[in-house]
Amino acid sequence: MKIIILGAGQVGGTLAENLAIEENDITVVDTDSDRLRELQDRLDIRTIEGKASFPSVLRRAGIDDADMLVAVTNSDEVNMIACQVAWTLFRSPTKIARIRQPDYLKDSRLFDDAACPVDVLISPEQVVTQYIRRLIEQPGALQVVDFAEGQVQLVAVRAFYGGPLVGQELRFLREHMPSVDTRVAAIFRQGSSITPEGGTVIEADDEVFFIAATKDIRDVMSELRRLDKPYSRIMIAGGGNIGERLARGIENRFNVKIIERNLQRCNQLSQTLDKTLVFHGSASDKKLLEEENIEEIDVFCALTNDDEANVMSAMLAKRLGARKVMALISNPAYVDLVQGGDIDIAISPQQATIGSLLTHVRRGSVEKVHSLRRGAAEAIEVIAKGDETSSKVVGKTIEEVKLPPGTTIGAIVRNDQVLIAHDHIKIESEDHIILFLVDKKRIREVEQLFQVGLTFF
């Protein structure tokens, strides 16, 4: 697939890296020559220096015969104009744009072909907000991702000493929970993946990815670790777009406080939020945190646009008694450094956003993609198409499907029924199949496995 990426920032660079290893023809456009040179030295891609929305620059990038344009520059306006130019002058078939400002997203008519022709809108703030919200709703989880419109969740937890299953083989999971069906999709131990089998023994500190119907998630988590009490008090550092979105989304279920440095922004937040308490000040102000009873806070979310401020305020909150702290970290180099110490969860907006982009780039009937473990692994939802003569999977049991190494089927959603993957289950056409890939380099093999043969047409 020939793909042009506009913007060589963290998201554009990460996307280029993901797609380049999958044998796509990638061209990246940016005005920063140093950043382009760094990407070209590291990846097998083309780069074009220039203004992303200029017709001449797009033409040099090969827009005439490109399959897809992905506009992820730092400017919403440049992204929108680039899509407009690509459609008006070159009739580009698929145009994806990252749009940050909520004001642009209020009316979908703005992005019709007759107005600003964008086929897929990606809002990083919305994606990150949903990501954090799921973590708040599932206490104790390291990562939570949804499939099949929320019917199924894949959850990562760290197995703790004292968990009922720690030290036991996976086959005993069903004995512990005879009324709940679940499957362990992957286990990471000291950074290395372990293929889960019936005789695999879960050890303390293992990072365990399991899949289950959303309604059963809490029951499964209780087997792997001491179950955390539900959260009730949330403190948010930073009243920007993400902080405001998160507060608005959870304020009817949780007690929420926001700390914001900018007085004018504080006044705006106090008017737009109904139940959230808004405080003017610095989240690194020890006295302010103590006055607002930080030791009673269940989750402290540092969500400013400054990595260092987020790290410092989260560490301070943890040491002052906050039960769990999360920090938004834009620099990928920082994420692995800070997570697991004083900071419980480091959230990378690039990794949260990249899955939304990959969903629309994947070949075949891919419905959803989630990047896991800072991009090392991937979970995808794909729809089985065709029949027994045209498909490599339809009509076969899970045991008969020849999956690439390191790939597991976790669950199948058939209409409104969640079927946790067991060897005897037969795949039917239109089934939504959730797969876990330890090695993302195998994604092309997975796509080919689910592609429909010509006899189907």
C-alpha cells in the first residue's frame, strides 16, 4: 500500500515505523529537515521536505497514485487543508486527519466531501481520555482495551503475591471460576513473552493479558491479584482538553477535582463542568495537595502538556499518599523509565493514538487495532468473511486454523454472544475474532489468513 504521512512528529514517526516494517511504500512530509533525516536513516522510507498542504509538495510526495493520505501535523488547519487539496486536485481515495480542537468536532457536516473531505477523523484527546477512563473503571489494571463495541475487554494486570492463581498452572483457572469463561492471551515475564499453555505457571510480577466478556473482568482480576477497591475520588492535574474531557466524562460517577495553573482557564472550567471542583494553583504545590487531602485520593492523573511537570507532580502525589498515580508522557523514552516505580501507569498518547490509525490502514476486514506494551505487541479485531471454499478460517475449528507463531485467538463475538476461544469452537462467517500478536511483524500473515479468495466474488 502506498501511504503518504504528513507530519514527522511523534505520532507520524511512530506510524511510519509501524508501517515500514510491514512492507508498505511510505513517504513522510515535514518542514523539519533534521527530523526527516533521522527517520530516513532509521527506516526504509522516502521523505519530502516542504509544507504539507501545498499541492506541489503533495505532488512530489506521489499523491497522484497514493492509496492513503494520513495528515498528522501539529496543525489542525494544515491537516484539513491537505485533505481538501488531496481530494479536489488528486481525488485521493482515503484521507485520515488528526483533529485536536473540540470546536471542529462538534458538527460532523464540516467533514463531508462537499465541505472538508476527511474520511476518518482521529482525535488524540478523545482516544487518550477513553483510555484513562477505562483504567479508572477497572481498578488494578495496567491496560484495558475494548472490542466488539464494548462487549469484550482485553486487560493487562500484574500478578501479585497472594493471588489465588499465582504459583499454579493455567489449567486450574477454570476450576477456580467454573461459572466464568476467560482466556489468558499472553504472559510477559521480565520483559520476555511466554506463550500461555495449560501447564504454564503464573509467577508473581508476571504481566498477564487476559480476555473475557466485559461483565466478567472483575471476577477474573480477583484470581490474579488482590482485588482493588473501586475508585471514588479522582484528582486531575491540568485542565486542558484531556483533563476537561475526562472530568466531564466521569464527574457523574466519581468525586472529581481539577488543579489548573491558568486562572482564566479555571473560570472556564468552573462554568462548563457541573460537579467537578476546580482549583487554581500548581499540582506540584505540596501545601495545596495536602490541603485537598491528597492522602484520600484514589487516582491522581497528571495530564498537563509538560512531561516533566507530570512526572514530578505524580511522584509528589504518590509520596503524599495518593493510592494510584498516572502520568501522561509524550516522550516515548520516558515511559519505560518512570512506569512501575512511584508512577503506577505512564500513558503514551502516541501509542494510544496509533491503534486508531492502524485500524484504518490494515488490509482486510479489520475492525479495531490496539497497540500494547508500548508498541511491542498488538491486539486486533477482524471479521471473518466468505465461506468454507473461499476462506482459510470459516468452517474450521480454532484448533485447525494455522496461526502464525506468537499469535493467539482470544475470543469470538457472534452477534451478541461472547465465545471465549477454545479449540473445538468452529468459526462462522461474520464472526468478530479477537487476536493477540506478540510479534507485530507477523501482522501481514494474519491479514492474509483472513483475506477472502476470489471464489467468494
